[in-house]
Amino acid sequence: MATNQDFVDYVTEQLALGDRFTQKKMFGEYALYVDGKVVAFACDNSFFVKPSAAATKLAPELPQRPPYPGAKDYPVADELLDDSDLIRRLILETAALIPAPKPKKAASPRKPGKGAK
């Protein structure tokens, strides 16, 4: 079952992080970003937070399961979505622990192949 945009909109509203929080739809599910760092996934209308010391410290009782087939277990934070302050803190502390994404390499111009005129 694919995640509904309404669910992602609700998560966005609860986090209230403005432009710092972005989303990218992939295969019917969503990768969720803070400051360009993947911090969570929305899969099957559930909110999966990246495993981290922040999740262990702030919400150690969260159930865990894989967000998609073949993935490792992630904390499922659905029960925290009604507590805006706690879920925001969890996401921001998770983002603080994740290294910044590596800059993308600039595409180099293609060299003409053999036999090119």
C-alpha cells in the first residue's frame, strides 16, 4: 500500500519545521529530509525514524519493523505524531547525528566516442 500525501502533509504539519523539512516521493513512499539529510521514511502510512542514539534516548519503547522489504528495522514513531514537541525534537536530534550529504560531482562533458566525426 502506498503512502497517502495526506499522511505526509500531517507529518509535515506536526513537525512545523518550514523549509528545513522536505520530502521526496519514491516508489509510492516518501523519504523525509531535514536540512538535506534523510531522517525518516513514510511507508504504508507509517512514520519510520532513522535508527540513532536520539531514538534510543528519546523513545526507546517504540516498536521496530522494516519500512520496506529487505530493509533493517526502524523505529516506528506513529504514536508520537500527536506530540509535536517530542516528534520535532526526535527528528532534529536525529538530523544532528547524521553527517551532511556529500556534494554531488559535477557532470563532466562527454568525450566523443571512437568514430565520431
